[in-house]
Amino acid sequence: MVLIYFPFLRATQVLAHATPITYEPEASAILERAPERVRIHFSERIEPKAGSIIVFGPDGSRIDRDNAAMDPQDPHFGEFGW
């Protein structure tokens, strides 16, 4: 199983209003295996390094690669993989 955890704790003044709208997979989802990526739709344009996403594997170890990126077609979407 994989736990997807979204700690958005370090918002800057400029990004104070960007709110997650939807998550793929859903927030706090418990999955049988890790998805290839996590995609989040925000209410405003985001700066990926202003917050963080942590993905844990079944043994409790961190499996994400800290490689957040904005979708070049739509900066309201953040995408994170491993």
C-alpha cells in the first residue's frame, strides 16, 4: 500500500490564495501500489517549490524524488513523480 500525503505548509505571500481543488489520486488515498505520478489542480498558478508533497511506500519510507513541476500548458496544475 502507498499513502499519499499533501503538507502545504510553506505558502508565500504571493501564493497565499492557491488552494488545491482536485488530486489525482485522491488526497489521503491508500493504494495497492504507487502511482507513477501525483497531479494536483490548484485554484491559481503555483510555484512548485513553495510547498511540498511527500509520498510514502508500504514500508513507511519516502519514495518521491522531490521533483515538482508545473504543467507547461496550464500552471494551475502541479505534477510530481518518482
